[in-house]
Amino acid sequence: MAVWAVHTINGISFGMLLFLLAAGLSLIYGLMKILNLTHGSYYLLAGYIGLSVVRATGSFFLAILAATVAVALLGAAMERFFLRRFHLDELAQTLLTFGFLFMFADLALWIWGGNPQTLPKPAWLSGSVEVGDRVVPLYRFFLIAVGLAVGAFLWWFQEGTRVGAMLRAGVDDEETARALGINVSLLFTLVFALGAFLAALGGVLGGPLLGIYPGADFEVLLLAFVVVIVGGLGSLKGALIGGVLVGLLDNFGKAFFPELAMFTIFVPMAVILAVRPTGLFGRE
Amino acid sequence: MKLVAAAAVLAVLIALPFGLSEYYVSLATRMIILALFAMSLDLLLGYAGLASLGHAAFFGVSAYATALLVLRAEWNPWLSLVAGVALAALTGAVYGLLALRARGTYFLMITLALAQVLWGIAFGWRTMTGGDDGLPNVPRPDVVADTVRFYYFTVLIVGLGALVLFRIVRSPFGYALRGIRESETRMLALGYDAWLYKYLAFVLASAFAGLAGSLYAYYNKFVGIDYLHVVRSAEALLMVILGGAGTLVGPALGAALIVILENVISAYTQRWLLVLGAIYVVVTLLAPRGLVGLVLEKWPRSK
């Protein structure tokens, strides 16, 4: 029993990281119809920036702050200066964001080297919790708490604030929203920054758990894709449920069928595609 | 005019090994194989209007199948090549069913994810595929074992493949694809089964990508997981866009250009990936219709 409980906790906590990534990917797609292939790079860059800040200052909190703000600004700049020119041109956006993926990956390799590194946990989170006859790191519970808090915040932001209402208006009908005087252009930049911020948060928080290494950008991007394919692009609920689902599948898959790890994620994805091409909660 | 150009290209290709060292002949072989790969994607992107980010799936499946049949089952190398292409077409037939349920961004994402399934198998199933060590020492067929012979063999096969592709895009089928790309609803109203046309294009493109993949396995005498990776898919996309989608000639030129750039730039710097990323950005910003598009803008066709 305890083994199952541990795998479940591990799966859900990993799922929360995936949720942070998928939520940003989904928000950006929902408003701008941009499939941002650079999203995994935000995660990786934030992890590395966080690592440098922790090494310099010893503060995990400062690491989160510096990395998320820097990467959010980077995202905003990409939207303002590049992606804006190719509104609704999905092929151009794909090539552009793929180009940035390469450039950021190579820059990170240049600056931080090729060896896998681990972000140290803050001291107050380095304990562990007994589950039956097993122990689970406290950090896992922390991740779940952060994920739920971010989910609650995003829900409140979308449903309860004025900017959220503008956002929903922009998603539903961009032209009418513009005609009503909503500054959709500014909204685009803000949402892109928010998406980058969420991926960056995932990068710093994921650092102690998964490590930071060349190629991580691509791995998480791909998993985030699977999450939004399963959950439905543009849906916050889909990102959360999809994230947890993929997190669990990944964990149980790796534990019970190590040679077929990819299968346990991709086969359910293919089944959902065959039944509901727009995902569980996606719009038609 | 076009015949003259084609004859000139063919003459250059035939004369090439006489003027170049073996290293460059080998480089030219790579260009030509990747040109076929790019042209196969152009059938999807440029003619059917389907932007796939998983085209490496078919390239890799065929390469792996050919290598495995030769190495493990000791099949005849020619038969293995044909079997590889057949398996690529079959994979395309299955993946097409799933991917063509979606369009636009979803199509991109789904083709990417489906290709990654195969990458995952190649990576995980070590006992069969060698995992990330790949499959070394894939022997070429005896008759075309040396560099120059393999070059001519590649020119022949890719030339025939290109000829078939040109026939396809100039056939009523090709024009129907263009119609679907421009306006699917109109083609449906005219009584075309748009889905079936796109499906056939998908399977055909998979088969040609597979042919390129099997040739590449023999060319490199090696098959590895990067054959299936999305980086390869994206590179093909870049070659098509760089050259000019919907022209077939353009993507072939795009492929040649990328291979040359990679070769030249890698000689000077370790940072090839950084430069390649910049090439993606610059091409998107400056030449969205590709080099052929640029030329046509400057000198519009007189006829």
C-alpha cells in the first residue's frame, strides 16, 4: 500500500510541475493561437538562473524571484519584437520559436556547461515525511501545495479580475474585444509574460527534484505538449487534470514498466486523440 | 527552358565526382538524400498545406527497419530497403488516421508527439535498437559499397524519386491538393473527398521520407535515435521554408544550403546550434516565402 501511496505522491508532485508549464502554454495558445516551442527553454533558463542566484546569495526565494522576473521579461520581449509580426501565422511562429529553442539551449550550454546540476533545496524544505514504512521528501508536498495555490490564483485571475475578464473576451472574440476598447495588444504581451513566468517558476521549483541539464528544455516541452493534448489546449482545468494524469502515468510507468516508460504516456494520449481530438476539456 | 535546366543539373551531378575529393562527394551524397527528405515534406506542406513537425518518424522508421533487417535478420540489402520504405508508408497510414483528425496547430503538435513515440521506442528498447548507441556497421549493398558508386546510386534513386514527385504534383491529384490547401470547403462543394486526398498525400510523403531514411542508413552505415528526433523534423521544415514551399526545387536547394552551412560553420565554431537557431529566425523574418519566392519577387515570370 505504502508503495502505491509514495508513487501517487511522486506522480502528483511531478504533475504539478507539468501543470505550471502546461498552464502557460495553454494560456498563450488560448489567447494568441501561438504554439510556443520556446516554452521548455524558459523552464531551463530559469533553472540555471536560479542556480547561479542560489550560489551567489544562498537564498532560494531570491532565486525564484530573479529567475521568474528575468524570464517573464524575456517572454514579453519575444512577443513584442518577434511573434507579434506573425499573428496567426502558425508556420512562422513554429520556425521562430524553434529557432529560439536552439539559441537558448546553446547559450545555456555555453554559459553553464554540459554537466547535469542540481539546485539545492532550501533548508526548511529538506525534511521528509513518513508514509507507512516509506519516506517521502517534504519537498514533494511543497510542490503539490504550490501547484494548487498557483491553480487557485490563476482561476481567480481569470474569473474574478477585470484583466481576467478582458482576457476571456480576447479569447472568445478578439476583434470585438478590440472594438470595445480593450487593449488586446498589451494583453498579448502580458499573457506571454505570465506564461513565461509560470514556466520559469516550474524551472526553479523543478531544479531540486529533476536537476538541470542540457536537453531538459526539450523533455519538459514534450511532456507539456502531451498534457495539453490530453487536457485540451486553452483550458486551465485541462492543464491541471492533464498535468496530474501525465505525472501519474509517467511515475507508475517508470516504476512498473521501465523499458516502456514512454508508452505509458503516449498510448493514452493516442487513445484520447482518437476519441476526442481536442482533448478532454478543449473547445471544438 | 526547364528541360535545359534539368539537363544542366543532371550533367553537373554526373560530372561532380571527377572534380571533387571523396570527402566532398560524400557531402554531396548527404545533400542529395536530404533533398529528397525535404521534397517529401514539401508534398505535405507546400501542396496539401499540412505543416508536420513529425516527418522524421518516417525517415527514422525506414532507416531502422532497413538496418535491423540487414543486421539482425540478414536479409538482402535491396529487399531491406524496399521493406523499410513499405514500413514507412504503413506507419504513415496509421499516423495519418490519427493526425488528420486535427488541423493547424493541433496537427503540428500531434505529428510531433506521434514521432516522439517512435523516438521513445528506439531509445527504450535497447536490446533491439541499441538505445542511444544506435546501430553501427550497417553494410551497404556490395555493388555500391564505395563512395563514388554510392553517390551515383543516390543520384539515380533520388532522381527517380524527384521525377515521381514532380509527376504527382503536376497530376490532377496534385492540383486537387493545392485546391484543398487554398479552400477545403470549396473543394468539398465540388465533390472532392478532401480527407482522402490529404490522407493519400500523407502516406505518399511518408513513403518518400522513408526512402530518404533508408538511403541515409546506408550512406552513414549507422542508424541512431537522432534519425527520429524532432530536431530532424524541424530541420526538414526549415529546408522547405528556406528554399520555398510548394516548389519542390526550392526545398531541395534549401537542403543543400543547410548542409553546406552546417559544414562550413562547424569548421569555424562550436556554436553551430546557436547559428542554426539564428538561421531559423532570420529566414522567418526575411524570407518567409523562401529563396525561390525571393527570386520570383525580383524577377516575376515573364510568360
